[in-house]
Amino acid sequence: MRRFLTILLLTIACLTMAAPSQAIVTDLSNKRIEIRYSFDGADLILFGAVGATAINTLYDKYDVVIVVRGPETPTIVRRKERVGGIWVNADNIRFPAAPGYYAVAATRPLEEIASPIAFASYGIGFKNLPLVADSGRGLMRPPPEFRDALFRLRSGEGLYRQEIDPVSIVDEGLFRTDVHLPANVPIGEFLVETFVFQKGSMKARHRISLHVDKEGFERAAYSFAHEMPFLYGLTAVFVALGAGWLAGIMGRK
């Protein structure tokens, strides 16, 4: 793996030098993830090189921030209250479109790289995501406690990773980081953005895509369930009845 990574980094460095108009170049060790029955997560390598910018990578200090954002999905966050010694659901907020996966990696803690205003202008960091909430009375800015609850829930599922994975400067202008996708990662198109900061200012950015999809039987079952939900439900009932009938026969024997 180390030799493979070295070859990739050297290749991307050569590409950067060959294309001086490109300020930064990035790539992934795998741009398509196939989910099958044995899928238990995936670990990818994101690598890149800082090229033709005003930054002298030999003498000028710079920082790299990488944001991986998955497809947006509707999510409901409920607040529980204790009534008579029993925890029950109280208020709830629906997020019509929240990232199903969100990860931020950086060479240093974000507060040491740039100001919150700089990160807010580029939507870097969970607190800077332009989320809206639907309380049943129209769209609104989500209350901070519900936004924080969404972050805690998704973090507990391994779907939100903010400043957990570091970005390593490998050599002159070369950097890398690991992208961890859990087994419950949503399917769809992922956006991978890389930012280069220096002295609190953004100097360059680059975008690439990552595709996660089901394959084989899982893909067929997923398509069947979403394209023909009524027939899928009937099939599930008949399969359950058949399994129960077969179990009864085997039990009598």
C-alpha cells in the first residue's frame, strides 16, 4: 500500500507540473464504491498536490482542509421529555435535506487555520451548513439544540466526522488523508472538496466526485422496493408466510 501511495503521489505531482494553470490537483484511490451483501465499510485514500499558486511549498506554510459531503436525505430529530417517569417524544423537527454523510479533515484544528467567518463563507464545518428545518408550520432556521442533536445522532452512527481524520503533508506540496465510509453509508453522489488556506485566506480549491451504489442482488432488491413498493410488500408477505409454513413442516418432522 505504501508503494502504491508513493506512485500515486508522484503521478499527481507530475500532472500538476505539466498543467501549470491548475492550482491544486486531488484524486481518490477509488471513485466508485460498490455495496454488496458483505459490505462492512470502506477506507479510501485522498491524495493531492499544491501546484501553480502564489504559495512556495518549500518556504511558505499552508494548510489543507478537505470536506466530504454525501447525498442529502430527509431526517427527523425528536426531543424526548420525561412525563411521569416515562420518556416520551415531545417536539420534533424535520430536516428536508441534511447530508447523509459529512466529514471534515484538516492539517490543523480549524480555529488555528482561519476565522469562523472565512469558513462560513465556504460552508466549511457542520455549523456552517445551510440547513433548514420544517416544523410543520413552514421552513425555518433550525433551533441550535436540534442542529446539535442531528450532529450527535449522525456522529454516533459514524456518518459525521468533523476534525477526526488528519490531513498529512507527505512532501513538498503533496498531501493525503483517509476517508472512512461506514457500512451504513448512504448511496448516491458524494462531493469531495479540497481547500488550501494560507494566513487565514483561501488560496485554491478543487472538487472531485465519489459514487456509492448498490450492486448485484442488493441493487435489484433496492430498485424493486423503491420502484414497485406495493409488489415488494406483497412479495415480502408471501416470503414470510412461505418461510413460516416451511418452518412448521420441518418442526413436525
